[in-house]
Amino acid sequence: QGLGDLEIESILLKNTGGMVSLENWILSGPAGDRFVFPALTLFPDGEIRVFSTGGDATPRALYWGRTEPAWEPGELVTLRDANGNVVDTFIVPQ
């Protein structure tokens, strides 16, 4: 959402499986930028939105603290678990 607009740029993650701890999971792009998740449990069908900008974390929103947008159209975004295993990928829409 909000690609290129730092104030609203974000990625929504939805848990379609069982309860999972996201602590030390990593959201990354091809340039090597990484967002590391804090201690957080995501329940079945739960959602968390990761905003590129700074802000105060809430139960439904986390903030990366970047000073510029994180994502470019066509980039591959990868979500990895705490062991480095790929959990999901997403291509940023053009």
C-alpha cells in the first residue's frame, strides 16, 4: 500500500496458518534492506501491517523507521522465519 509514499507505504502480512511467533523473522528486499520483527505472536487469521516510516508500534502495526520508501515496483520481497527459511515471497506491483 502507498508504494513510494513514505508516510503510508506498508506491507500487510496475514497469518493463514496456526499461531506463530514472528520474533526475529525478517522482511527483506533485493537491495539487502531488512526489517527484523520484534517479539510478536500472530494468531490464526491475524494481520500485522509493517510501515516503512517511523512510529510507535501497536498490536496491528509495526514501524521500520526508514527515512525513504523501502520498495520499488517489480522488486521481490521475502519473508523469512527466525532460522532463515523462506516463508513467503511477494512481487511489488508495477
